[in-house]
Amino acid sequence: MNIANASIHSNDFSEQGRRHTSAEIHQYQDVIALFDAAFNQSENTRLIKGAGEPEYIPANELCDFHQVIFAHGYFASALHEIAHWCIAGKRRRMLNDYGYWYCPDGRTEAEQKKFEQVEIKPQAIEWAFSVAANKAFRVSTDNLNGTEPDTKAFTLNVHQQVLNYLRDGFPPRAALFIDALAAFYATEALSPAKFSLPEEWRVAMTKAGV
């Protein structure tokens, strides 16, 4: 999806991510290798480092495999685009950028709310990928030139979706890639404790009965 991954409106809520943030540990080439090993043969899909904005391009007369293209070699961008791919159904994976609605930076309040609803599930999966890779995670509200987003509310929605996935199970391709990342980075199985929120948020949520 066409979304800025270096968001100004961002927070790192991963306890593991705060301990290890070295760029030397997290190389995009490793993500490409892991993705290709998991999905090149089974799904005829490859992860591609792009020179511009992220995009998904299904196989066509010019290329006989599907392409998940991420931005500029950014590790976080690769995880984000894989997350979108993991929740796209078979029909959507035959459409450029999955046929998703997208409104660029500069969104109104109503457009921003619609944008965030589309982003909750992929960003929850991206968060899980990040924890499995022992990498800092940052929510992205991506609206620098429009209505100021409610980053806290969006983060809480993403966090709740993570908890739902932990309870009910991740989409199959996402679960497979979480296992691949965890094996490569030698991380433990995911659990709610690994997806932390700031203490003051937890206190406020407890008082509110959330």
C-alpha cells in the first residue's frame, strides 16, 4: 500500500524493540530471503526493493510473478507491505495494490478515519512481525499535511487488534511469516506481554474500565 513508513506521528511500544535497534541486525536482504523462501514457490510472489512508493503488482505480461514492492530498502516498509499482502484475499491479489481505496496525505478528518480503519489490521500484523524480528515498531497515521490524527486512539485500536489475533489466530500467511522471523531472529513465541503500552495509558484504560 502507498503509505509513508517514516511517520512523524509514531511511537515505539515494543519492549523488545527498545532493547535492540541496530540497523546492522535488521537488513532488508534478510526479509527478502525469508519471504522468498516462504512464498516464492507456494504463492508465486516475491518481495522487491523499490526505488519509489510501495506498491503491489500482480503477475502480468511483463512479469510472471506477483511483486510486493517496498520503499527504498526500509526494513519497516518491507514488514508493512508484507502485512498488507498477508490479509489480501485471492481476488484482491489479482488487482494492482489489491484494489484498495487510498487517499494521499492531506486527508480531512473523515478521510483520515476511513484511512485508519483500513490500516488497523495490517499495522497489527506489522507489530507482530516487528516483535518476532526483535525490532522497534511504530504506528503510522501518515497525514502530515491534513487533519491532525488521534494517534493514541489509533494505537489503542491497533493494540486491541493484536490481542484479537493472539486470541483467535493470525491469518495463515501472517502466522507462517511470524514463525519464519522468530526462527531467524531467535525470538520467543508471541504473547500479550510483548505488546506493551505506556504505563499512563494502561492506568487510564483501567480507570475507564477498558
